[in-house]
Amino acid sequence: MIDDCEAGNIDMIITKSISRFARNTLDCLKYIRKLKEKNIPISVISDSMGHNSEKITRIYLKSINDDVIDRYNDMLIEAISI
């Protein structure tokens, strides 16, 4: 799928949960960055959180403070590097 995105065959990814997008967080972050560089949006509908539309998931994600996300990303990267 990533190869098809890079080749221009896919211009958007929609997934029902982020766990369906990548096998682990490191791969997920890598692919999200790669696709973002190609201006390919990734839409997630988090049904596991009770969401039934992308709009609701986006509202929820926007409510999370960026500092919190950055702190947890840093902790994750540190844990992976050990």
C-alpha cells in the first residue's frame, strides 16, 4: 500500500483504527511521516473508542494537547532506542 501511495496510485488512506495501519508504533510513525511528505492524508475512524466517523475522531484528537503528544512520542522513541 505504501509503495502504491509513493507511485501515485493511492491518494488517501482511510482506516478503521491505527492498529490496522501498521504493526507497531515505530512503523506507524515512519509511514505517517513518509506519506505526509507526499501530501497523502491518513484518515482514522477509531471504532474502538466508540467513534463512527472520521469527524468525531478528528475532534477528539484535536482536543489532545500537542505537548502531551510530544512528551509521549519522546518517551516512546527513548524506550525503543534502549
